[in-house]
Amino acid sequence: MNDNKRKEVIDSWHKRADAYEILVNNYQIFTDMAMGLVKFVEKRQTNKVQDFRILDLAAGTASLYLVEPAEQMCILARGTIKTPHVYQMSAEDCLSTSDLPRDSFDFILCNASMHLMSENDIYPIVSKLLKPKTGYFLYTLWYHAFDETENFDNNQRIEAYINDALTYFKYPNYFSTVNRKIETKKQSIRSRKFLQETAYKHGIKLESCAIHIHQVPMSCDLDFMLMEPSWLMDHLKNFEWTQNQDAHSIEGQIVEKLRELIKDEYTERPVVQIVVSRI
């Protein structure tokens, strides 16, 4: 990812920080993903707590050392976790500061954010920050960033409900068989072989790569999509009859109808948990 693209991603999460904190607090999947990493740490915790060093990359709104590039995410993190070690910087820039001691971290964590980064950029960094022979880098990947789960896509269901809600208010479909998804830049897809080879190249070892299936309310998909609200408003404004009405009111009615349609609906979401160790 080049610097301009990285800045674009960081700015987008700065704007969505408050909405993301609500999302994380409302849906159990984020806690379950984090607890999977925490349990690994607890099983291997041999030092006294005060001697234990943990670094959280892309810490979000909440660990002793926190690295998070989005300003509003950092503000929320400082209000949640009482630590003097909160650094507003990209994970890719961790070696540019002397505040993060080399060869000293027992664990480096990254939950639900690694799909926005590349192991080619991050593995060289964690290999220099982890303790030799005893340090671990633990992270999670969403299903769409891993080759064994990338086609495990249940978005058709929420997209069909969105089309149904639009039809109810006499608007044309947003999703079609040609353009099924909100336009996004497809991130790189990892494989076990890629992870093994990239880790070895940088002096670390792939220890495990496990897939866990989570049952998630469909409203989580909707709330995630609504963190980027312009897609629905832009769709509504394409049609002449919207010009004579309050578009925000119409949007609110459509979202309310959509929540009614998906009430008590669940979907499956695979999450990949990856563990690498410093050789």
C-alpha cells in the first residue's frame, strides 16, 4: 500500500471511529475474536504482569502499548485504556520511534485490522520488536482476506434485503448480479504457503492458522455498511422524485424497514486466527 492510499484509509477510519466503537460494543464477534488472542496470551504467560510487554497494532478504540494511526481512534483509546503508551502512527512506522523497544515484546496483537495491511510490510517490523525465541505475533483476518474462506460470502442475503426495502418504497434495486457489492478496493488474498514463506524470509515462523466460524446477527452487516452512509443517499438522489422530498427522511424510513426485515436473522462469518513466533 503506497503512502497516499494509506493516508486515505487512515482518514476514513478517523471519520468512522465513533461509529466503529459502537459497532464493536454492540456485536459479540469482535469480543470473541479478541478473546481468542487473549486466551493464547494467558496460556503462555510466565512472567510477572509488571514485566510483561504487549503491543497492540491498529488498536482501535481500546495492552500496554497501543499503536493506532487514526486520530479519533487514539482519542477513544486513551479514554478507555489508562496507559501512557499510546502512539498515533501506522504499524508500518513502528521502527521509526525509539519509544517501542526492540527485541522486547512478549506479544504483538492485531485484531480485525490486518486485512488493511500486508505481511510483507508488517512481518519485518514484528520480527525486530518481538523477544527472540519467545515472542509471538497474533492476529485475525476477515474471511475475504484468506484464500480458503474468500468465497464464503453471505452478502447476497443482506443485499437482497436491501433491494427488498428499496422496492417497498418504490426505488430501483441497488444491487444487481453485475454490481453486487458496494465498490471497494479488493485487498490481497493470503494463503498458508504465502504466510509460511513470508514469515521464514523475515526470521519468524508460522505456528498456526485456524479458521473459526461465528454466528453474527445480520444487523452487524447492515451497521457496518452504514458506517459509509453515502452509498444509500447517493442512490436515492439519482431519482427525480427524491428531489422534491426530504432525502434523509426517506433514507431513515428505508433503514427502519430494512431492520424490520432482518430482525432475528443471522449469518455465518469465518475468521482466521494466525500465530507466528520469533525464531
